[in-house]
Amino acid sequence: MKALTGDIVKGWDGWMSFSSKNSNGVGSIYGVKRKACTLEGYAWGSDVVGWVSFSSKNCDPDGDGKSNGVGFCPATGIPIPKYGVTLDNEICDNNPPVATIACSSTTPQCTGYTNSPGLLNFNLSMTDPDDNLKTCEVLIDGNVKPAIPCNTTTLDATQYGAGSHSIQIRVTDEGGLSYTTLPTSFTIRQDIQPSFVCSLDGTNFKACGQLKVLTGMRVYFKDTSLPSTGGNIITRNWQFVGGSPTTLSGPVVYTKFIGEGPHNITLTVIEASGTNGRVGSSLLSLIVAKNPVFKEVAPE
């Protein structure tokens, strides 16, 4: 390599280091990396040549034609002409990326539930032989979702909503080569949805917060839970903090609250194990006011 001095023939012999691992004389971490058939990064060309940039992307990664002001780059906003180094096709062999996807669910037929993140996961592997992955995408039912980091190894499938779906992974490298996995089918069932309403007469039920409950009053509770897809609720257990009684079972129950203040009410619903066997709980804090005490006063 020659360091030029205005004459293309004259100059000084020199060397160029493509990685800071090759030299201890600079003190900065640098290197040149191949992206498909192009080169990016910096090389150090000894004290004569200095820093050598192999791509305008070093200072203009977003391609807007202006410097980002990082590292050895000009100040932020300074125009950056587009340039780069491309390898000859005879010495550049771009290999396509690869990807795999596998259902990790222990449930039958790759099945999950809407309210149970982590129950249905997919194990991912996304690699490129040339270490030049550019984008990694998820396709649900053939529709492209927001890109995911290419180092993602686990994907929670419950985020894609209830229903029967197919999932694919598409990876693309810097050279434009891509690979898409075959569709993998999975099902997200609507999970059990526990809920209940309240009443002061056992007939007119409404949202519990709409009732004015006083100490000593009988308060009725009615289960309005929805089972999971294909499920069947068979057990309804109630817990009343400060209630009398404190525990009950059944679709409609009642209790009384002796003390005033907020009282926690918990309904736990359980499905038959022969269907889905799902369990869900609903917690609500009911405000109970003190029942006024009237004192008879004789007229004067």
C-alpha cells in the first residue's frame, strides 16, 4: 500500500489494519466487517494514511445524507456523500440466511389461552452463515407483523389474539437473500373470564359499585363468569373478608358485613378437568358504610 503525496507513483510504503485486534498502536476499537458483498467500518492505515472509512453508513446509518456526529464522523448535520466498497462477485459468495420455528407448548395441538402469557411459546433460531442478517419478521396468517430482533429465541404466541392461526418466520440478509419457514399452525383459545354482580334484594343485580351497602345488610352475589372456549364451569367458590359467612359456594350466594369500610370479595371459578380445566379469580373491594342508629327523642 502507498500513501500518496500528490503523485500516484511516489509515496511511502505503509500498512493497513482491518481490525484493532491486529494492532496495539492506536488504542481505539475498530474493524471492517463484510455485509453481504459490501464492506463497512474503519481500518487504520498507520501513521501515514490514518483512518480509512469503507462506507458512508459509518457516519450516515439512516441514509439521510447527513452525519450523525458519532465517533470519527464530522459534526452532526454535516453533509455526507454516499460511498462504499463492493467486493467482486468472484470473491463474494453470499449465502442465504436460515430460520427454524418450533412450538414449545405442553398443551395438545399447540394451544394457548388469551390470559396466559408464556403458556404457548415458539422457539426460534435465526442465523446467517455470513453473519449479515438484516431483518427478521413474523408472519401471522400470512400478514407481516412488526419486525423482531434477530437474536430473539422465544416468542409468546398469546399476543396474537384468540383464534386459529399460522405462524412463519422470514429472515433477510444484507445482500437481499431471504428465507421463510413453512407455516406452523396454532390455536389461541379465549380464556375463562371470571366476573360477578351484586344485589340487595336477590332479584335486581347490577355492578357492585352501584350499590349503597350498609353494615348488617344482606348482600347477594351472582356469578356472571364466561367459560373458556369449549370449557364448562362446575365450581364457584366465594370468599368474603369481614363477611358472615366468610366462605360460600354456588352461582348465587349472600352474606352480611358487620364492620364498615372496604371488604375484599373473591370469586374463584373452576372448569371441569375433562374440558379445559381452567381456573380464574375475580377480586373486588366493596365499600360498606355504617348503618345509622336512630334515637327517639320526646318532643318538648
